Amino acid sequence: MIVRRRSAGDIIEARCTRCRDVLNHTIVAMVGERVVRVQCNTCGGQHNFHPPQEEKKSSRLPAAGKTTAPRPRKEAAPSTLVQWEARMAELDPDQAIPYSMDARLRAGALVSHPAFGLGVVTAVIKPNKAEILFREGTKLLRCTL
């Protein structure tokens, strides 16, 4: 088997600092047998040689074909949950306004958010923000004044 020595002008795989990926590079400078500077064939940027790293095998990663379970949502503080339940008892869920960043909200309005569920606007804060009490806790969301 013949082993060819690398020299300036040869193509080598390296991690590009601009593209942030392992791509083909042209060797620009060497010190002895060691590659020290390369030029990316994709973006044209020159940088020090960074050899491609092998992927680390972690015992935490799921086996191939398996998906990870979604993380459970954080439970709200008990006082926040009690406040939310008390406010929900006073309001009719059918009257909830669908949440939109462009919606005009007012304090005391019932809002239906696609991710957080039902919530009550506790305060409208300038500029263009509303504090809304959801089951998980209070969120600061964008709105229109």
C-alpha cells in the first residue's frame, strides 16, 4: 500500500470556522508534516486547520429509532395555581379571546393561548406587553395597545 504524503494545494476535510461544518478545504500552509492553515472550498475563508472531530458517543442518547419523551411542564407555584383556579371559576371559558400578538387586550380579559391554554390578563404594560396568568404561571406576552 502506497501512502501519499500531504502537501500544500491538496484537498483535506476540516471544520470551517465560518461555515461551522466539516467541509473540503485546500491546504495553504504546512509546518513539516503538519497542516497548519487551510482555505475553505465553499466560502473561501482562510483559517487555522481544525481537524474534524469524531462524534462523541454518549450513554444518554436514545438508541437508534427511539424518540425522546417530551419534558413535563413545570408546575406553577401553589399560590399562582390557586389564583388561576379562582379567576377561572369567575369567567366563562367560551368567552375566551384567541391570543394573537396583534390582539388588543385589556386587564381582566380571558385569553386562549395555543401553547399555554386559558389565561387571564392581569395587567397591560407599556410598551405593547400584557401580563397573563396561566395555569403554569404568569407570562409576559406581546399585544397591541
